[in-house]
Amino acid sequence: NLAGNAVKFTPAGEVAIRVTLESDTGEEALLRFSVRDTGIGIPMNKIGLLFNKFSQVDASTTRRFGGTGLGLAISKQLAEIMGGEIGVESEEERGSEFWFTARLKKQSEGITAQAQAYADLDGVRVLIVDDNSTNREILTTRMTSWNMRVSESGDGPGAIESLNMALDENDPFRVAVIDMQMPDMDGETLGRHIKSDSRLAGTRMVMLTSLGVRGDTRRFAEIGFDAYLTKPARTIELKTILSHVLGSREGETLKTGTIKTRHTVREIQNLFAGRRSRILLAEDNITNQQVALGILKKLGLHSDAVANGKEVIDALKAIPYDLVLMDVQMPELDGLEATRRIRNPKSAVRNHNIPIIAMTAHAMAGDREKCLEAGMNGYISKPIDPLLLANELEKWLGDQQPAHDRKKPSTGTKKPETIFDREAFLNRLMGDEELAATIIAGFVDDIPGQIAATREFVKEGKADKAGAQAHKIKGAAGNVSGMALQAIASAMEKAGKSGDMGQLKNLMPQMEEQFNRLKAAIEKRGLI
């Protein structure tokens, strides 16, 4: 009620909500909640009437803003029921601060937050750049609670100075959280400056903006931002984004090809729901098993677990799994040897080409190569990062075919019915059709320019650049579930890497044709 009033009576400026601990005993805590605004304020002679029933400052207030005059009276009763009180300080034309206290029982010490999942934020030095002091205070409070070492700057030039000073002190900032809307030097300009300075270019950057518009994600990614969130950034989203961006688990470089956004965090839950995919997990540690099975369940996947390589082979003989998550170090038969036996055409497993993703707690040089040489298709390190796992699984489960029907990847186009998988696209966005329409509109606006750039590189004989451009199109097409366009772009990417200009010239018209087909399919299904 207090926050709603503050928003209603604040035509410009800000509304800030704070909670502070007034006192606590072994069993109870007295909390103070306050709502401060920069609104119209209240005359001194009217403040005493505020908490009376059916009372408002004057009749013009009711006509202009509506309301019954009951809200504050009810709020007063609620505060008193909770063992607290309510009050207000206000100055006409300057704003108001309404507050109340509540005496609440404390939970037992045994109930604690699961902070271990974010241990990689502990001790990390972060710079907050925002001209709004309230925003800086909120972010500082959050990040300090995560044991991050926080510094603040109110503008771009000050941020550059702080970043350089930290380097001179041999204690650099690992990440900067930057507001977009700042006077003189905005967040985008600051980001370009940081990435153009060789001394500062290694700083990870997260953009926060109040005014998200179409094309922001792509533009910020091109500048070098690692993540982008629209405000207000929810605590869990910001925490998760920072954890992913920092990517501080040993040996794991976070390069998924896309900038991290709040949709990156949300979209992985039930990402694979509705698919027929079945996963075999090979892990001998029971705790690791439970964690991995829990993550797979959250992703919407059916999975079974075994404890060693021998059990993997036995299971693959009996059941048509779609993918194996294989621990490298296991008793009886380790993951590498189990993979070699699965790939052996003479073995009795149902599918010798089943995708196998390695899981290892080690991050030693050469580990990835050993896994790939043994015949594994991918590699993730433990503890498992749900986002990284989802990205890896999406590479191999994207076609939704059962494993025993899956053919080896083709460089040609897929069947016409896979031009656009509307169901998969909406599943990825958890059914949010409004968001889907926004993303599709941006995609349809953006891709013609990307295709034109690819065509120009092919015309000029620049295979590597054409391949790099095709890689961008592949990622965008995959994100909107444009399977046929994604396949063509993938083939062009490979041709570009190998310098095959003939293949690039052959595929270029197919790319243009598949985009037109995809656009038509999207229009037919009512998303644009």
C-alpha cells in the first residue's frame, strides 16, 4: 500500500524501499520498512489526518488520484498487529517517507540459504557505475551480502580512473556493473572505452538499463558486454548472471556465443519439456548423482543413473537413450574406456553414435583433447553449471528425435516441416508469446542485414569472414528455432573455416531462400 501510494503521488524522480534491522534478540527481530519518494509531499497541517479512516489530504487529491482513504488506516492496524507502529515524515513539493516497524520471530539457525552455489562471487572485486546514489546503494548492499568487494563510481570518467587505479595497485576489478542512462558519458560509451583500452579490456561488464529496446542485446554484445539486464534486476537474476559471467570455475571458459540476459537465466527451466529425450547419467558419487539428476529434472528431461562404465554399456544395450553424461573417473571401467567401447562398431550397444558429454572435476591441460580423442562429443567441468549444461545439451537434443532414429548431422537443409519449430521456440520462452513476438520482430529486422554482409564477403572471396558472419546467423536462427536456416548457416560456417569458396557460393542462395521460408512460416503461425 505504501509503495503504491508513493508511485501514484510521484510524477518524477524516484521511489526507494528500504528494510533495516532496528533490534533483535535470540528469538525476535524488529524490522523497519520505509518507502521514500520525491513526490508532491504533504502539508504539515494535514499529516495528523493521514491514518484516519476515509481521510485524504483534500478533495482535489481524490479527484486527481482516486482512492478511498482506507489504505493507510488499514496499514496502521496491520503494523500494530505485528507489534510495530507506523509514521511519516514529509515536506510539501519535496517528497515523503512513510515507515512502519514489525516484530517478527526469527527462523532457527539450521535454516540457511544455499550460498555454496555462488561461492565464485566470494572476494570478487566489483565496480558499480551509476549516477543515481540510491541505485548504487541497493547494488552495494546486495553484492556486499554475497561477500563481494564493492567500489562505486557516479560517472564514466570516475569509473575509468577507478579501473586504472585498481590495476596500478595490482588488485584489478574483475567485473563492472554499469548503468546505461548516465549524463555526459553513458554506459554504452563507457563500455566502448573500456574495451578499446588494452589495460582495461579484460574487465567483465554487465549492463543495467531502465529502457530496454529492440536491438540492445546484439549491440551490447558487439561492444563487449558480457550480460545485459533491464531494471529492476531481481536479486537472484543478478546473482546468477554475475556467477555465469565471472565463470570462475577452473578451466571452464564461458563462451556460449551469446550475451547473458535474464532470459538466459529463466529459459533453461523446463527447456526440454515435452521432448522424448532420455538421458543416461554415469556418475559413481551419490551426491554428484543427485545434483545432476536434479538439474536434469529441472530442465524437463527424463534420466537414469548408473555408477560405472560397465553399467553404461549394459544400459545402452537395453535402452535407446538419446545422450550420455559421462563422468571421466569411475571404478571398474572409466569414462574414456567406456566411450571407446561404445564407439567400437563391434560392441552390442544400440547406437554407436550416441552423443556423449564428458563430466570431470579436473581442468588440466589436455583433458578436453583426451575426451574428444576417446570419441566424446562435448565436455563440461564439475561442479555442474546448469546454464552451461543446458547449452551443451541443446546442441545434441535440438532435433527432438529418439536416439535410435537419429542420423548423423547433415550439411543440407532439413525437412520443410522443420523450417520453424514454433512449439520449441515458445517452450524456450516458457510460453511467453508477447516476448516471442518481440524477439521474432527483432530477428526479422536484423537478419537481412546479416545475410547481405555474408553475401558481400562471399562475393569478395573472404571465406573466413563469410563463415564468421554465418556463425552469427546460425546462433540467431537457433534461438528462434529456425532449424533449416540454422543448418544452412552451420554448413556455411564450416565451409568458411575450411576456406571452401565453392561451397559458400553454392550455399549462399539456399541461405537467402531458407530465411524467406522461415519468415513466411513465422507469419503463417501468427508471430508477426
